[in-house]
Amino acid sequence: MANPLILNVFKVLGLASLSFFLALALTPILTHYLYKYRLWKKVAGKQALAGGEATVFNQLHKDRETGTPRMGGILIWGTTLLVALIFLFLASYPDGATLKKLNFFSRSQTWIPLFTLISASLLGLVDDIAQIWGTGKYFAGGMTLAKRLFVIILIGLVGAYWFYFKLEFHTIYIPGQGAWEVGMWYIPIFILVMIATFSGGVIDGIDGLAGGVLASAFAAYAGIAFFQNQIDLATFSSVVAGAILAFLWFNIPPARFYMGETGMLGLATTLAVVAFLTDSVAVLPIIAFPLVLAAGSDIIQLISRRFFGRKVFRIAPIQHHFEALGWPPYKVTMRFWIISIIASIMGMVITLVGR
């Protein structure tokens, strides 16, 4: 029988590699249909959070919004689901002992994040379709911010219910301090973290940026889960990271497609769920620091304009501020990648050493 440690390493890294190459192979099929049916915004332009036209953003990005398909996130969650189903099916063979061990679909570790990924991604897909083809009072231009928040709160409520009542999670682990009993407060904390993680989705908007940041975050949680001996969860996280890297291969400038809401909504909510499952949600702001930076800059800009009548940044979120200062998009992207990698390593170290 193979050494259990070697088998676990192979399971995590081998399936991540399979996810990467499978997603690469599926990309031509996906892009064929994305371009065949012209699945991109028909009218360029973006509205600012405070209302009105986002003038600076539209000057920087208006020409890129039409002609490049959305919905590239289908590649990520579709590949993850396919890999999970392949090994779930192979595990059914009576003589496949090794194949059974490679199956990472388990009720205790991966059912919830996989369900979150697929359900939230499908809701995001509806929003993408509405942005492309939507007409009428409720569907033109996609979901409003209020509707998106409602969806996130609903997903958060379902997740919080499952964690608190089914899995009996009642504590939040603080590195170096131990587990803090929060009782029923676990439910609103779960929902708030879900909203905060989703708000970090504003980091999208520059080719390759969101993909690199999210790949680093999921890779970090794969490492944390592995050292906690949650091998199925580590494998799930690494499979997601592998699929994101394949997406990133085609999303670097000039992007063949954009992630869209079907990518950002699913990945952001799933990242929050994985953080809770590894009981390391306290370090999520470190691991996902670029998401915090992007969301925080939006909040600062909104507060400053509303209460002081002036802007802190030329444009928010902050990655576009650097563009407005004259940084080429690729420089912004690669520097955010570096920050993300360092932040992910720091988050892993704090989590593992702090226990």
C-alpha cells in the first residue's frame, strides 16, 4: 500500500494539475460558444457606486467592455465540478482502492463548499445573462447592488444555519489566543464575512488581476487544510486553484474572456466557506488582503464623497486609481499578484504557527 502521506500529496497536487490541464483542454470549446453567441456587454459603460457615470473608469476601460465575452468563470466552476464527479464515479468501482482514496467528495469537508460554488456561480450566471441580454424593469443591466447583497445574505443564511446547527460550529479561532466562544453570534459573523468577501469582488476589472489573487488565496487554504489533515478540503481548494490558473492562462492581456459574475460570485462566497471550514476565518483578511484593499478603497471613497464632498482616490477601487496615475495595467496586475502571494504565505504561517 502506498505511503499515506505520499498519496495525500499526490491527491492534492495531482488533482490540481489535472484540473489545470482539463480546463486548458475545455477552453477552446467554451470560447467557441462565447464568441459564437457574442456573450459580451452590448453597451459599454459603468455606473459609480455613488450614482451617475463612472467617468474615469469608462475612459480607461470603455473600449474593452464590448467585444470580449463574459462568463469565463464557467471554466472554473465547471472544471471543479467535472473533476469531483469523475472521481466520485471512479470510486464506485469495487476494485479501485486507490481511486476511492482520490475521491474528494465528502459530506463533512467538501459538500458545503462545492454546493456553494455551484449555486452561487449559477446565480452569477443569471446576472451575466441579464447584463448581456436583459430587458425590462427587472433584468436590464443585470442585478442591482441591493439585489446582489440580498442574494449574498440569503447564501450566508443557509451557510450559517448549516455551520451552526448541523456542524455545531460555535467558536472563532484567533491565532495565538485560541478558540473564542461566540454562540449565536456565529450566524451574523458568518453572514458579514460572506458580504465582506463578496465586496472584494470589485478587484475584478483588469485583465488577469482577479484570477491571480484568487488562485493565491485558494492555494493558501489548500495548504492550511492539508496541515489540518482535511485532505478532501485541501484537494477541493487545490482543484479550484488549478482551474483558476487555467482561466488565468487565457485571461492575461489581452484577455480572451472575462470571469464575470458567474466567476466572482461563486469564488468569493466559496472562499468564505473554506475559511470557516478550516476555522481560520480570522486570517482571511490577510490571505485575501488585495480583496480587502479593493473593497476598503471603495468604502473610503464613498464615505469621503458623501460626507466631505471630495475624492480620496482618482477612481476607486484602488487598482484603477493606479491606472489613472499612469501605471500600465500589467504593472498593476503583477504587483497585486506579488502582494497576494506574500499575503497568502503570511496568512498560512500565522494560522499554522498560531495553533
